[in-house]
Amino acid sequence: MAPAPGTLAVPPGALVRLAATRQRTPDIDLLQAALHSRRLVLLKALLAKVERAGLAADARVAFDRDWGLLERAESPAPAAARRLLDYPAVGGWVVDALNAPGADGLAAALHPLGGIAVGTALRTGARLDTVLPTADGRLVLPGIGVHDARTPRVRIRCGPRGTLLTPVGHPARSVLLRPDGRGAGAGWHSLAVLPGSTGRLDDLGTGHAPAVDVTRRPDRAVWLTRWRAAVSLLKAADPWRAAEVTRLVRSVVPMAPVDKGAEGASSGTLRAAPWAVHTALPDTARRFAEVLVHELAHSKLAVLADLVALHHADGAAVHRVAWRADPRPLDGVLQGTYAHLALADLWSRVADRPGAAPAARRAARTRREEYRAQVADALPVLLGSHQLTEQGQRFVVSMKQHLTSLGQVPNSPYALSDSLSGDGDVR
């Protein structure tokens, strides 16, 4: 596997632009490089953990087989392999494996590695010929799809023209996959492409989402229609933000709805899986657009935080914020403030767009003021915490400057409203 890149530095200008939530292409390229570097470091850490773990002989043989498959799968086209390895669910799997308790727990957590290797080979055209075990009869290829093989093992033959999956003992259920991930054969289910992007609707229980409702498959057509409508709204109101969403969102992972009055959030971001939006189905296209912008901001800040330390808080101190009933650690305050600044920026653009009807303009200004008030309430908490690093101070000051550029925040106190963000901080 290719070595991780060297240390990446964040230019001051990039930090300022990221703080304003409207970065340039080189800034995103920097975040993408940082994400890949982090992913390689975690994979190397996993290899080191396996070396120390004292796995049972059969588990070690299986790991060595799958790790070797991944190395061979990557070699013909490292750039294509990188996109698969950087898929959000892969990051979630690596962190789960690193946190697995004991040798038996680690052995169980290592099972997805074979599917990751096969998915990588499909993207790179590498030649592989192997047999892999399934999990409850299913072979999962992250970011691609699921083969319901209904057998304990599947024979896999990969090459430049695609991949053949053959359930051992049941050749009639063979599946032929094209390099683009589309397949034909009994039991194969591809992830759907999110229209207008290269992202996927990860609705098959493969998207590393503990809250996903795996007992009832989401209505794919409804999700794709609402995604398309949300992106269309963004394109009409803020084309730059729409382009950011369609470029960066790698997966939308359906979650089970949260009952009213129950604890929990209707959407969220996993720190180990940036660029994935985990969400219950938003009830409107407008709400979906807000969720996409909100959770994408969490992903950007999560990746940035792996690149540069913004604070040195240990989580012991907690703070009150306007958008949550429960007190938040400083990192949660920073995450929430940043996500709500992105929403204030979005609604400011909507309010100022040419040709907007007066009623639509008034509604957008109301939303903008609600989010601006939340950000204005939290900024003094961050700046007065004495826990920001020098770069963190610069980042938060830049956030404050961007808020000011959106207009003066009203002096009236902000009342927590159910109509505003019900989204969770990054976890």
C-alpha cells in the first residue's frame, strides 16, 4: 500500500476561506489530501494492531489474504483505488476495527476487508482470483453494492473488464459487475447514484450507520426525488453551494426517523466517515437542502481538525448554546457554530438573489436572522474559552468577520425553536 503523504500545511488564506464556509478548489483539494493521508495512517495502524493482537491462526490467515488482495487491487491504478479507500463507510470500518476489543472482537471486525479489496479491484481493473466468506450470506462491496449470495462463500474473479461473483455451489446465482459498479445477476443490488453527482444513496445497510433502519428498506425513488429537488433549490438560490454539495457528498445514508419528543438527532456526521450525510428522510426539499449544507460543514471541519489543531479542550467543560437543550463540550460548540454559519450564509444568498418574490425574500431573511443569532450567541463562548489554539483563534475570528459581513445581528435574544436545526454535532 502506498505510503502516506508528508505533513500537509494549511495556508493562512485557506484557513480564512474555510472559516467563511466558502472555500476555493485548492482548499478542498487540501482537505481531500488530508483525508486520504489520514485514511492511510489508520490502515497502517490497523496493520500494526493485527501484528500485536495474537489473532487465532485462521483469523490471521484470513487477514493476510485480504490485506494481500487489497495491495494487489490498488497497484494498477492508485488514483482509482484512492477514491474507493476514501469512501466514508471504509473510514467507519477502519475505526471500528481499531476500536474492537480483544483478539476475537478484532477478528470479527476485520471481515469487511475482503469486500473492500474486491471493490478496489473493480475500480482499478486489477486481476484477482479468490474465494471470500460472506456475512449471513451477503457480500458487501462498500460504495458499490451488495450481493445476496445466500451461501457461506463466494468465488471472485476480477479483471480489466469487470468482476464475476459466483456463490460456491450455486453458479446459477453468479453476478457480473462492470467496472462502473453496475451488475447483472441474481441477488445483486447496486447502490443508486445521487442525480447530478458521483455520490451514492447508501440505502442497503452498508453505509456504516448504527441508526439505519435495516428492517425496512427506504423508498429509493422518494429519496432520489427529494435529493434532486434539494439540489435544484440550491442551484437556483446558491449555485456555488450546489456545486459544493454535488462534488463533496459521497453518500447519503438513510436513518430511522426520530420520534418527536425522543432524544436524538434527525441527521448527523461521523468523524470517521467524512462526506457522508446520515439523515432521516427530510420532509421537504428545502429541509433536505439545509441538512446537506449543515452536515457537509461538519465534514469539512472534521477533516480540517485532523489537519490542524483548533483547540486543546479535553471535553470536561461544557457550555450552553442556543440550538441545543443540553450543554455541549467546546468541540461541539465549534462544530455547531460552524454548521449554523454555513446555513446563515446560505439563507443570506437566498434572500439577496435577483428576482426573488417579496414573500420568499422575507422568509429567507427570517431564516438568515435565526441562524445568525445562533452563531452570534456562540462566538463569545468560543473566543472567551481560552482553549483555542493560535490557528483556532484565527479560524473563529474569521468566522466572526464573515458573520458580520452577512449583516448586523439583532440584539433581541434568540429563543430555541423546534423549527430550527434538529441536527446532531459531528460524532
